[in-house]
Amino acid sequence: MRPEILFPLFADVVTLPGIGSRFAKLIGKLAGPRLVDLLWHKPVSLHNWSRRETVASAPDGEVVTLTLTIVEHTPPHRAGMPYKVRASDETGFIDLVFFRGHKDYLKAALPAGDTRYVSGKIERYDGRPQMPHPERLLDEKAFVAAPVIEPVYGGTEGLPPRTLTRSVACAVEKAPDLPEWQDDAWLRKQGWPGWRSALVKLHTPQTLTDLEPNSPERRRLAFDELLASQLALVLARSRMRNVNGRSLKGDGRLRARALAALHFTLTRSQQEALSEISADMASSQRMLRMLQGDVGAGKTVVAFLAMLTAIECGAQAALMAPTEVLARQHRASLAPLAEAAGVSLALLTGRERGRERDDILQRLQSGSLGILIGTHALISETVVFNDLGLVVVDEQHRFGVHQRLTLSGKGHQPADILVMTATPIPRTLALTAYGDLDMSRLREKPAGRKAIATRAIPLERLDEVVNGIGRAVAQGERSFWVCPLVEENEDLDLTAAEERYDVLKAIFGDRVRLIHGRMKPAEKDEAIEAFRSGVAHILVATTVIEVGVDIPDATIIVIEHAERFGLAQLHQLRGRVGRGEKASTCLLLYQSPLSETARARLDCLRNTEDGFDIAEEDLRLRGAGELLGEKQSGLPEFRLADLSMHGDLVAAASDDARLIVARDPSLETSRGEALRVLLYLFERDDAVRTMRSG
Ligand code: ADP
Ligand code: MG
């Protein structure tokens, strides 16, 4: 239950003076339906009414305040004409102009002979000064009482700016003093005000500096929001972990066999990740770990060795990939290792049907099948494990949290979960999107990998590029050619993969293959296999190949219209090469002129191959939401925090949240009580509820 102290803030905006259902709807659309939503509606600018001028001295087009005596009213002669009120000061006359002005209202507000303080922009019309729709019309008393500086809010069509400003001010006024939930020492060290004064200051900026995201008030409020989000995540996690996980301690015999069959040794990063994973699996708490590593860093083999540990303990393991191509590829690369280890392994996608499928399901249920690799087909109710111990999810952000949990719920006890992602997520984002996971990172690439020479080339030089590819192909090299769309779309003016395929086929004949998302799975397989085996030398592709396709012999990738791709996507695409011993090349073909951001993206790629650096740059260029693909990411939306500005606060909030939960797991101390209010304020009601039940 929401604490009573917050009730006023969760009232509907329609309860505010001057807000009927029409305005309430507009405010709802703009900020949200309750008073609390107005609190989070930050001002974007401010009005300074302090500039006093005279009619003669006021510059055109600037907001000024005049002290005027009202002279006479001229209502419109006919419809469509404005209502004018003539006024003057000692330097001259000015017309106050109102389109669709209400006569009665104006007569009462501006009686002839009275003095008024009028603020607005001056214009000259036929050389005569006028002020259309003054923004403020105040008498002496109101003028003395009115704020000199007022915030300006982003608005919406149909909602008068003053109504919005007044509504926000009312909401702020109704905000109660809340118990302090932040640590005192931390607040003092940061020099941050209390919650209410920060809120008041947010909505009464005095200077442009006050509007900056790094003003103390804004940072405090951003931190409150981040702390609420981190605390909710940590609480959720501590609950998930406390559901009795199981201890999987392998004896290492299967692992030893697989390791002996590898033609390489594990990197130090891989070994470290593996020991973190093993420790989690051995513990009786449930594992929730993400294995994050750049493309080609070698996550799959780490995950496979973890699966062997589950099997050493008599349990089973599942590996879920986001696409069929990837699932098949995992099967192909892991089958020989599984065989060497003496472990049975099968593949289950939408394509395995009838007998074959029945047989797999039967072996799975009886326990004779050790490892099952597949697509989301694994989630189907008909898939029943004998004893599922470990779930590995590849490329996690393509799956929802829900799918992840459904699969891991197929064990007698909740299975351990290992999530692999090739998207290098900056720490800031990882914490906010996946704060409920522990993290292992593979920063080191397998030895012997060569740098990928990356060049940006304008599309006008396409012929040269084609010639270059021709020479490379003649020497037996293999090249990806990536195009942005499947079919020609004139609107977007993208080169279609099919069209490019035809052109290249005319030159290189049989050595070119095409793969795109609308092809049948068997056709895709055929194309990939031809390319993998070297029958084909050029694979024209849409972004189908983005994730995970592993063909170490490919050494060239051409990305057409590189300016249309995001940085992370370009990085993923480039990662398709540079996976073997040979030197590789990435050619970024772009359409000029390049926008500033597009240029920054291409420069960034040319300058670095480090996925983490690239991800940080991407965050800077794009903001958080897009980076993980909005909705799928599970990334919370923040009202006060801006991840590109407040990144440092995320880490601090995360640390703080962990400390709080470690010391006061059910939030019972007095700070704990205040933190409950914080959770409710930011609508993390779930976190409080689950904490009580668990
Ligand atoms: P990721 O899934 O992280 O993109 P993969 O697991 O697909 O990377 O590995 C990419 C390639 O590198 C595979 O061909 C794999 O066999 C190879 N590989 C993995 N670890 C090593 C290592 N330590 N040394 C050399 N090659 C490795
Ligand atoms: Mg992979």
C-alpha cells in the first residue's frame, strides 16, 4: 500500500484549480495523469520578466515589461479582426492586440485610466508599436507579488503555457516534506539539498545554470530516481536468489576431455569468466550471470564448458539462440566438442518435426539427452526436461526477461541462468537494464587476431571497390557484402540487396550468393554453407548476418550505406571478419554528404575496435534508449536522470542499493522506512511488495 504521505501527489491532475477534463487529458498526454507526473516535468527554459523598458526604448522582438496607462478599448469592427487596447507611457502609445479576445474579460482586466504592468514581445506594425497577446497583465499588487523569473515548460497544442506553468506550481506546492532517504554524509559530501527544496528549485530556476542537468538540484533528483530503480533491482534479485538454487559442483572430467579436444587454449579472460561461473553454479544460490564479450571474444566455448559442469552433476543444459541460423551454427561448432566429451547433444527449432522431434523430446524427458540447443522453440510447453540445471541464453536482449524465466523454470528447481551478449553494454546501461545480473566480461580477444583495417569510402567510388573485391576473390579471399534492405524501397533510397546481388552476379557469376531474412531457412543454409565451404566467395547479405555468424575464413566485409546503420550495429557487422589468422578489411561505403553524427560514427569505427569504447561513444551519440533497442531492452525510462549526463550516478546508486540491502534487507531501519517512500514515489511498488512476501 502506498504510504498516506504520498496520496496528494498521486491525485489526478483534474483536481487542480483551472483544470477540467480537456486540459487534464492534454496534461496526461504531455506529462502524465497525476500530480507526481507534473513534478517530473522539467522546465526547459526560463522567462526573465525583470527587463523594464519604455515604449520608445523597447527593442523589437524581445520580451520586456512596460508600465502602461490604459487609454481606450477598440473592439473588432468585424469578425476575424483583433480586439485592441490602446495604452501609453510617457514616451508614447502602444496597442495591446488580442485575437479572439473576450470583451467582458478585457474590459474588467484593463479598465481605462488604470496602470498595468504588461510583459510580452513588442512588434512594429506600420511603424506603430504593438504587443500581440501580452504574456502578463498585472496590476500593482499582482506585480509586486509575481515572480520576476518564471520557468518555461515544453507544452502541447491546445494547452495554454500559463495553465501548464500554474499547474506545475500547484503540484509542487502540494508536494509534502518527505523523510530523507539519502545517506546524510553522502548528501553533505555532494552538497545536495533536501528532496523538497531540490524539487522547488527545479521548478523555480533563477539562472540558465540552474537548468543544467548537472546542477546540484537536478543531480540530487536524478540520483533519487536512480536509487529507486537500483534498489528495486537489488531487492528483486535478492529475492530471486533466495529461492533455493541448487549447487552444481562438477568433478571436471567432462571439461578436461573437451579442453583436450580444443585446438587452442583459453585466454585469461575466458578462464576468469569460467571460474566466476563455476563458483556461482557451485553455490546454493541461483546463478544469474551475464557473460558479456565482444564479437569473436569466445563466449560460446565458455558457456559450453559451464554446460559440461551441469552434466557432470547429472543435470541437463539448454542453449537458446535468437535465430535458427545461430542455433544451427552453435550446434555445428559444439557437436565435435560434445562428442569428444562423450555428451549427447541435439538441436530443436521450428524445423524439427514429427518423428525427429518426438525422439528428441523423449530423450530429453528420459534424461538420456544432455544438451539441447535451439531457438525459442525450447520454451514450448511440450519441451520437458528430465533435470534442467543450466540455461544459457545467447544474445539476450533479443529475448524478454519473461522468456528467460520461462525456460529456466523448466527444472525441478529454478535452473541457473547464464546470459551471453555480444553487445558491449557500458556499465551505466548494464546496471540500469540488467542490474539483476552479475557480470563477467571477456575484454581480451583470443591471441593471434589481427586488427581489421577499416576504411570509409564514398559510394561514388563503388567501381573501385568492386574491382578491389574482384582482385581479392581471384586470390581466394571471401567477402561479405552487406546491404540495408531486402527489396528496393524508393522512399528510403537504399540499395537493395537483390539489386546488388544481380550486379555482382553479372560480374562474378556463380561465386556470389545472396542471403536475406525473407528466404526459406533451407535456402539460407545453402547460401551460408556455400560461402563457408568456399564454393562461393561473395555473400551478399542483409543484416541477417549481424549476429554471430562465424566464418573465420571470411576476410573482407563491405557495408553499403554505412551511414544508415547505428554504431553498435556497424561494430557487430564488422565483427564478422577478423576471426581467423588472416588480416581483414572492412569497407564502409557511405553516401555523401555525411551528417555530423554519421561522420562521428564512421570515425569512431576507424579509430577503435574496442567494443566497450564503441559502446560508450554510441551512448554519447544516441542516448540510452536506442542503444539496446528500446522496448526489448527492458531499459527503464527515466524522468529525471539522463544516462548520458548522469552516468557516474548510476554506479553510485548501484553501490548504495547493494549496501542498503546488505544491511537492512527488509528496509526496517528509519532510513529503510524513508526508502520505502522513495520506492513508492517512483512507483516501484512491486519491489516493496515482493520484499514483504519474501
Ligand atoms: P563469440 O560468441 O564471443 O562471438 P565465439 O565463441 O563464436 O565468439 O568464438 C569465435 C571464434 O573464436 C570461434 O571460432 C572459436 O572457436 C574461437 N575461439 C574461442 N576462444 C578462443 C581462444 N581462446 N583462442 C583461439 N580461438 C578461440
Ligand atoms: Mg557467439
